[in-house]
Amino acid sequence: MFSWIFIFLLLQIPKFVSSDIKLNINRCYFSITEEFHHEGDVMIGAFFPVHTFYTEKKRPHSTIPYQYLDGYIQYNFKNYQYILALLFAIEEINGNPSLLPNISLGFDFYNVRFTEKETLMNAVIWLTAHVQRKVLPNYNCKRSNFTAAITGTSWITSAQIGTLLQLFKFPQITFGPYDPFLSDRGQYPSLYQMAPKDISLSLAIVSLMVHFRWSWVGLILPDDHKGNKILSDFRKEMERKRICTAFVKMIPATWTSSFVKFWENMDDTNIIIIYGDIDSLEGLMRNIGQRLLTWHVWVMNIEPHIIEYDDYFMLDSFHGSLIFKHNYRENFEFTKFIRTVNPKKYPEDIYLPKMWYLFFMCSFSGINCQVLDSCQTNASLDMLPSQIFDVVMSEESTSVYNAVYAVAHSLHEMRLQQFQTQPYENEEGMEFFPWQLNTFLKDIEVRDNRSLDWRQTIDAEYDILNLWNLPKGLGLKVKIGSFYANAPQGQQLSLSEQMIQWPEIFSEIPQSVCSESCGPGFRKVTLEGKAICCYNCTPCGDNEISNETDVDQCVKCPESHYANTEKSNCYQKSVSFLAYEDPLGMALASIALCLSALTAFVIGIFVKHKDTPIVKANNQALSYTLLITLKFCFLCSLNFIGQPNTVACILQQTTFAVAFTMALATVLAKAITVVLAFKVSFPGRMVRWLMISRGPNYIIPICTLIQLLLCGIWMAISPPYIDQDAHIEHGHIIILCNKGSAVAFHSVLGYLCFLALGSYTMAFLSRNLPDTFNESKFISLSMLVFFCVWITFLPVYHSTKGKVMVAMEVFSILASSTALLAFIFGPKCYIILLRPEKNSFHHIREKRTTHSRRKFFLKYS
């Protein structure tokens, strides 16, 4: 805790210094020229933006052109590193005996302003000095060769200077971000760009979005051809990875702090991508810093350059930002060099005295603004906070460093060629025209082994830096990952997430989505008129699943599988049928066996009492036939229980049809027998022959043969077969017997109903015939029940599926068979077992005598 307080107080030093400066500002701080000179045999022109003059009302100066009375100066000391990178490279080359021996490099520095007139004026001054071989006001009278101009960082500045330099084919090297506009060889034939192409930047940033599942991001881009180009690249990559833009804001060419509309909808997303160069983003960066937008993660291609020195707070808008930088080897010698830089070592430098005055409590000499008194001991630039001045070589400074080496190597190659063609004496120096350098600049390679002809060069490696700036002023840039575009798919991005410090408002990895993710079991439904990242979540349909997040379509489970309740997985369906182990199957089988046993019991009773009148009455043989047939009717229902197979499916219908046909034919024969028995008392040969020859008994085989014929046709045309139904019962595949031909099945049932109707008609006609054991009434009742069962069966059968349908058919068989057994044989068993006195010939004779007397009395009364 105390260490953090100490660091925070240390970082406040510039604030107190700056406050003091405001009260006792020295005129030398504002006294500055636009250029300075570093001596050398061969000179390089350096056009860098280090300080800027601002004006509000633009009141022009009466005598000095391009000057304003209400102007004030603002220094960007972070850009001063470009000058030091230039100086460091030149000192390295001058101290290298194997590179340009006996020739020293120097430079002419010109500050670049933001107006075209001022920029072109500096370029004209430099070219004029070259053409006339005159000295600028602040360097010694010595003949020097001009080689090339290094310009940047803005492409606009390079284009403005390049328009003039290209008239003389003067070599120009830019160190700002690569710009396709400047690569036009027709317009800029002698312009070379040091920065690699950013063709993989959009892919790299989108890969980071995909890694963190950020699907809803904002874009801030410069409103120029570069912004439009990168916007097209971003949209292409984002569309491929299904990432949406919450907004796209184009930075106007002229930034004003009153541009209120620009900040609208900024809070729609947590993640905002900023692309551009230092110059185009300067106003935006300053506004973001002033607004303290600490709830955004900024993903940028440049480091934030904020040149305010007196607004220190604990919080910083850019803390936790992610920066994509081209992969360069760190130059540790440059850091050592910076520690040695001071105003006394480089008295020609116009910026070092300002920095020593501003940050190290020095005072200017009253006579010469270049001389400093009362300075802090051992003052060095590496003591400054990194957000004011960074000792680590930046990407732009690396390009400046490489540009100087490119010029040096080109000069060296040209000198070797001159030695071979026309040797000259060393004291005369090196004579050449600047345009001659173009041939060598195109082919030379710099330290990072990249050719200057960037039309054939692709740089696809990026370092990902995380800005640690809490408390504000800490300014650490920590490498937390990298991106290699040429790596195999899936291995391009590497990150150390545990090293990332997010903005202080986030306690974990930030989320940035338009709609919450649709979890497993749901699918996305795109909202009309909205981006594809904005959607609703709807559950998957029946038997559909989604086991991933944010799926567009659910996957249907195979017929053999079913979806679980959460609709996230498909499980194998279990095979199901009306088994004996099921409670329903067990109950029906038990009932069928019990009724079959009961039928056997009735047969036993009838056999035991075969000589009694009630057994002999109504054709004893037909009664035995009916009982045996009913036993088969009960047992045939067992064919419907258990796992179906082809044989069982065929036997189900044929045994049921034949057994019931025989039962109904037997009942029909019994009914006809009763009618004929009473008709025999009247003369008639036919009736007498039918009774003697037992004609009604032939009804059974005839009706059975007809049913067998129907079944044969059924089996030949479309027999029953094993069928599966995976939709009836959730999680189960129901195996059952398909009837095959529905027409045949209903024809069989219709034939049975026809026999039942005939039996009912015969029984109804003989219901009032006098007989002691007349069973016509019971036959009528049993046929009525039979009709009710099977007429009810048809609609219920067609409205049910699976095991219930099979159970319904079994129940109908058992119910109709039980009706025949109960109503026809129930009363007889009752008399045989419980009223045996009625089952005797004596009782029958008495009953007949009583009946005759009653008729006589009724006749004569």
C-alpha cells in the first residue's frame, strides 16, 4: 500500500513542476525555431512533427507570414524520440569503419506543422539550400551533399512533401504507417515506405475478438481513403467470423472538441477498435483522456499519444487497452544511448533545453536560451514517465532508424560502384546526385531483412501489448501475446490471459455482445432489421437438439434417438412393446389364462353332468364345440402379447378371425336349431330332413371356410408385418404388428359382425318359444354385448397408438369372448351347481303339467 502511495506521489512531480511553470514561465520556453542542423558530410532531411502552434481566432502577424498573434506552442515530446532514433543511427554509422568509411552522415531537422503551406515552405528551404549549395543560418560553411528526405508520421505530410520532391526524383523515405496511396509509383516514383503493410491487422484484431467472444464492437476510423480501406477489411473479416459493429464513427479531418455527435451511442459496447496514425488520432486521444472513459476496452494499432502534462489523476481512460504493434526486435543499445543524451552533449538540439527546463527544474541563461543553470544532478530522459517520454524504441522510431541505415547502405553501395568506375581522391569527398540513390534504395535490405520495395513485402507478425497505467503515469506496455498470420489455422493467436490488466471497472474478462448467448437447447432467431448478432433465443423443436452456444439451427435426432428434456443431447431410444413383464401385459395375460381356465372348468362341469337335461338341451355337441372354441378365443389373445415377429403377426389375425368365426357360427347353429326344433311339430319334409340330418351343424365349417378364404386373400395380397413407430412414446421405439391391408382387416371384422347379426336375429325370433331351457334370450344378450364391444373398438382402435392399441384389441377379444361364455353358459352353470333340483326330468314333467293346466284354465275361464 505504501509503495503504491510513493509511486503515485513520484508521478505527481511533473504536475507540481508544471504548475510552477505556469506562474513563472520563461520566454525561452516559447522561443523556438522550426529547424536545426547536425553536422555531416552527407546530409539527410528530417521532417518530423514535434511541436505545433495553435491559434483560436487566427489573428495574423503584421510582418511575419504564417504567424498569429494569438498563437501558442504545444510540444509533443513523445515524438522527440524520432530525432533521437535518427541521431542514434547516424552515430552508429559514423562510428562503424566498415560502413561509409571517411564519410560522416548528418541531418537537417525541420518541424512539420499541420498546414500545407508551412510544410511545403520548410521543404522548399531545404531544397533551395541544396540547389544553391548555401548554408542555412545555423551551420558552418562547409560543402555537403544532400541524400534523401525522411518524412512522417502523417501520410498527408509525406504526400505534400513528396509532390515537391518527386519533381527532382529526390529520394523520400516515410516512416509513418504504410499507406497504399503513397505506393503509387506513377505519382511517387522515388518514395519508399519503411513501415510494413497492415494487410493482416484486421485479421489479427478480429481473431482477438473471436478469442474473447466479443461479437459486438465499435469502430473509430479516420475519414480518409485509409479509413475506408481498413473499414472494408474489418467488415469482410467480421462478417466471416459473425462479429457485428455496434457503430462506425469516422474521425473528421478537422477535429473540434465541440463535436458532440461523435460521442453518441459510444456506450452501446464495451469494446471499441481505434485505427489510424498518430496525427489523425491526436484530437480523439486527447478527448478520450479528458472524458475519463474508463469503462471501455480500447483495441488500437498505435499507442495513445497524449501531450497534456498537468492532468494527472489516479484513473486513466487507456488503462487496460490492447495495442497491436508490428513485431520488432528491441534495441537495448538505444535505451543506453538515451541515458547519455543531454543539452550539453548536443547543443544544436532545440528541444533538449525545453525538456530540461520543464522537467528537471533548470533555468535558462538570460543571454543564451541554449545554456541552462541550476539543473538537477544526473538528470536523464529515462527518469521521465513513459507517457511523457518512452525510452523503448517505438515502431515509428524503428522505421526512422531503419531508414537511416537504408540510406547509409545505399550510399555505401553507390560509393563502391564509383570506386570501380572512376576513383576519386578522399579529400574531395563524395559527389553524386540524389536521384542516383534510387537505384540502390530499391534493392537494399535493412536490419530486419526487409526490402524497401514494399510492393513485394508482407509483414504478418504482430505483438499484442497491454497498457498498464494505474495509477496514471505508470505507463507500462506489457507484451501479453502475439499474432502470426502465416501460422496454421487455430495457432495464429497466442495470449497470456493471466497477464492482462483490464480497465478497473471489470473484475474479469469483459463481455461485449448485443444479445446474450443462446445456450444448449436453444437456437438463435434473428430480429428483423437488426444485425445478425442481435437475436432472440427460442427452444429447439420436438426431437431437436443443440449442444453448442449460439447455433442458428437445431439438429434433428435420428429416428432411433430422442432428445433429452434440456434438448442438448440425443439418447438411444429403447425398444418397447406389449410385453409380459409390463403391468398391462401381465394383467391381460393373467385375465386370458384365468378365463381360459374358467372355460375349461365349465367344460368339466358339462362333461360331468352330461346326462342331465340342461346339458342335453339345445344340442349338447354344439355346446361342447362352443366352449372349446371360446377357450381358443381366450388363448389367441396371448399372440398379441410379447415381442412381435413375422409368424406372431400372421397368427394374431388368423387365429383371432378363425376362432371367433367358429364361435359365432356355433352360436348361429344353436339359434337355428332352436327355431327348427319348434318348427318340426308342423308338417314339412325340409324341416324334418334338416333336423334328422343335423343340417345346422354344417353352418360351422361353411362359415369357417369363408373366413379362411378371406384370410387367405389377406395373407396373399398384403399380410401383416412387423412395424416400428418412433414417435408415439417419447424415448421409445414401439414395435408392433401392422395389419397390412386395412381393407382386409375390416372385411374380417365385418364378416364376424355379419355372423353376430345373424345369430342375434335367429335368437330374437325364438326368444318366446316354449322351452324349459330356451337360451335364445341369453344368445340375444350376448350378441348385443358382442356388438357393443366391437363397435366401440373401431373408433378407439383408430384413435390410439402403440401398446395401448394392442391392449385395446386384446381387451375386446377377452370382453366379447367373456360375454359369450357368461351369458350363454353362466345360467346353466348356476342351475347345475346351485339349483340342481331344477336340472331333473321330474321337475321338467311337473313344470309341463302345471303349464298345461294353466293353459286349460285360461281357455275355459
